[in-house]
Amino acid sequence: MWTPAASMSTFEILFRLTVVVVLSSYLYLKHRQRVRRRSERYKPAEWTGKPIDVTQLKPILEKLRRDYLGARQPSIGVSFHRSLLGLARQTVARLAYFQERESHEQAHAHGR
């Protein structure tokens, strides 16, 4: 019975094992670097926080306090929703499944 080790010299076996060890070590070191970077990024004890600029929010809040309905964004009307439903209906009707079905039904109806 033939075995791969029988045809390889001792040098080839050691060379291949060395390559496997070197590549495995490289992958392990890269993995450790990634894990260390992640743990350094997420240390809650060192979070300092960032201030926000409220100067842009002040006028909006004042307008909201004075006139709630005026500051509210306009609602989208019923006609908009109906047009969306019509568009969806047209899109679904154009799908190949429904086109085939329609042509089969027409052929069946004309065949009688």
C-alpha cells in the first residue's frame, strides 16, 4: 500500500511542518492583535464623552414651545398613500409570474 510519507523525504516533511507552524503562528498573532484593538477601543472606564452643540437645537425647541402644530412636519395625505398602492399594484402586475398567468387564462378562454 502506498502512503504519502513513504515517497517524501525527511526534509520535505520537516519543510511542510515548518510552513504549517509559521503560517499558524502568523494567523494566531494577527488574531491576538485584532482582539487587543477591540478591547482597547471599548473601555467604558476611559470614555470621556463628547459635548453636543445645542445652538442649532435652541431655535427649534423655542418654535416647538411656542407653536406645537406649526413646528410639526406636514403629514402625508391619503392621496399619497393611494398613489403608492397604485404603483405597487402596477409593479406586481408586471411581474413575469402574473404575465404568464394572464396569457394562459386568455388562451384557455379563447380555446373554448
